[in-house]
Amino acid sequence: MKKVLIVDDNDRYANHLKVYFDQKNIKSDRAYDAKQGWDMFQKSNDYDMIVSDVTMETQTSGLWMMRKIYQSGYKGVMVIASTGFDVWGVMPFSSYFLTWFCGLHWMIPKVPLKQGTVEWVPTILSKGKTNPF
């Protein structure tokens, strides 16, 4: 069975992601901030995918957590869900820059996620695919 780590301090977004993965019979764990996400990753490095918000209420950003995980040699799928992706021009830039910065495979814009819709937007590492599963 596949396993996903969801790192987001917003209950609404995290719950929509959990429901999505539950419907696909994919187990998910949740961290409420990047520090907790990093700790959970280190304790149980058996996640097939990590989905993280970029900005959370704590000092450690999701982006830097994802970079640390990437630099640790993680071979799974890296996903960032962000409201920033809904701003014109950010997604094309991110699909290149974030692959280099943190090995990002997919982006999830949060405007549709807020309504319960998970949209998978590929980076250059996942071009040609419609979703990671």
C-alpha cells in the first residue's frame, strides 16, 4: 500500500488531501508544520510521496523542509500545494526552479483544493503525466 505524508497547518486543505488519498486507498499521515513533517520523515522514511504547504505558522517553511528531504537522497514523489501557484506566472517559473531547488515533481494549486478538488500540475520532472498514480 502506498503511503503519503501531508504537511499543512490548514485543516481544510489537509482534510481535502486526506479524503482524496483515502478514496484512492492510499494511507496518509499528517504533520501540522514543517518541523513536525521533518521529524516524521526522519522517523519513518517509508513515504512514497510528500505533499507540503510552503508557508505555515512556524519558523520552518515547507519549502526548506522539502529541500532538506530532497538533499537527504529521498527518492519518492515531491509535491507542493500552495496558494502562490494561483498567481499568474508563478507556476511556469516554479515548474523549473523548484525541480532544481527541492526535486519537485508536482504542484497543487490551493484555490481548487479549497473546494475539494485536487489538481495535479506537473513540473519538468513529470511532463507528459496527468497525475502521479
